[in-house]
Amino acid sequence: MTDTHPLLLGIEIGGTKLQLGVGRGDGHLTDLERLNVVPSNGGAGIRAQIETAAKTLLDRAGDGHTHFDAVGIGFGGPVDAKRGVVTVSNQIAGWADFPLVAWVRETLGVSRVSLQNDADTAALGEARFGAGRGASPVLYMTVGSGIGGGLIIDGKIYRGSGQGALEIGHTVIEENADSSLLSLEQIASGWSIGRDTAIELKTLVEQGLTSTNSPLLAMVDGDISRVTTALVARAAEEGDALALRMISRAAKAIAQALAHGVTLLAPQRIILGGGVSLMNPKLWIDPIRAGVDRRAFGPFRGTYEIVAPELGEEVVVHGAVALAADAVSVS
């Protein structure tokens, strides 16, 4: 007997990984393909992977399905959702002004296709099926190699005037003496924490101000080029003064940006995700909660909560399946 429920495909396209998941729009994935991206193969290489993996998933679905009923896509970079076009990828060549929705329609034979950026798509996934269930508005922030965000109101992605919204990573946090501006992403992303800590450590070593028993210096065997955010977090847990200071700086910047978000948007729930947020809560989410409470508009205190995400590495795929489900419901 043929299954009458819609067969939905969710696609996450990132700079290092590609994931395709099958679902019915109920928050559960029935199948998943996870692939590594080869940057040198460019966008064309990723598209070839999508075509092959989608066919594999369709074959495994069985039940007489000859095509997917709808496809949702979360892309790792800015997109023009209305036109279904990728604006650009800062990591992989071959995506600039690419008509991804039209390509999927033609290649996979699916008429109902929806495209959003990965942060908005992840936000939708968490709001529908994860830590944001039952809340609105839901403000989602992901802190990894970069910083992204999304706002979900009554189960829908908020995109402002049309080109997107909640680009919280580009919020200006500091101004240098030379009037240059520092964004949140330049201070608190995983890449920035590791880079800035390495710069500070190098200066301290050159000035003879760092003890040879520094936990961070020991972890990298004196090779400062090996410093990463994960090692900074480990060193902070061991009491390394520099590591603690740099993580505290990043957490304060996150709290400042989120406090502005609370004051302007009054979200009911804030979900703080991404690889950086996996560090010890005492170093990250706890001081961020305290910092937001201290900075946010007074009457709004107690009206929101800051929580960890629930959907793990498949969060964008879950959100992409939700996009596909919406495409079916409005058709």
C-alpha cells in the first residue's frame, strides 16, 4: 500500500558538511545521509552529492514513492529566499547568484522547494521541534566558527523587510581608538576566541609575563599556533587566567547582544546553540544569563528564559524538513 503522508526532504548545505534528511513534518527524521564537503570541488561538487544522496534516500523510502513531495533547504550563507537564489558562500566557490530552488526543481523533479539560510532554518527547527516548543517569539543564536541568529514568531521565520533579519553576529559591540568597529562575531565566535587568545598569549610570552606552567601553554607544548577555542575552554576549566579572561570577554559580548535583543524584541525563549556553547555552563551560559539579566530592560526581566538547544547536529535538517512541510501546506 502506498503511504499517503507527504515524503519531505530537508537539506543542510554547509562549508564542511552536507546533510540530507527525510521526514514527515512531525519532528522525526526517518532517514539521514551525512556527507563531507570537498571545498576544492566547489558548489558543483556539492550539487552532485545532493543529487546522488537524494536518489539514495528516495530508493530507501520505498512505499511506492517516485519523488519527494517537497524539499526544504538551509544554506550556509546569505540567500534571497523570495527568488530562491543563493547570494554567495564565503567558504565554497561556485554559489554566487546560483538559482538553487530552480536547480532542485529540475534535478529532483520536485515543484515545491523552499530555501532559507542555515541560521533561520535551525531556528525554525528548534522552535517547532526542539527547545522552543510552545514558546513565541523564539530567538535563536548559534555560536560556532561564526555567529548567526534567527527569530521565530508564531512558528514562522521573521525576515524583516525581506532580505533577512537577526544578523546578530554583525551587531557592533566595541569601537577601537581608531574608530574601527568590532562586531559580535569578531569578538565572540569560536574562530575569534582562538585567534585573539593566541595573540594575547604570544604577547605575554614575549614579555615574559606568562608562567611556564600555564595550562594553555602546556596544552600546545609551547606552540601558540595550535591554540583553539576548545583548548581555551579546557584551560579555563583548569584556572588559566588568560583563558578565563578571553572567554569572559566573549560571554559579556554575547550577553550585551542578547540583552539588546530582549529589550527590542521581548522573546519568550532564547536558545543558545553552536559548538562554542558546548563548553562548561559555568564558563558560558551561566554568565551569559546573568549578563543579559543585568543589561536588559528592567520590566522585561523574568519574562524570558535562556536555554540550550535540543536537536544537536541535525538541527538544520529538522528546520529544512519544516520548510518542506510548510511548502506542502500552502500549495
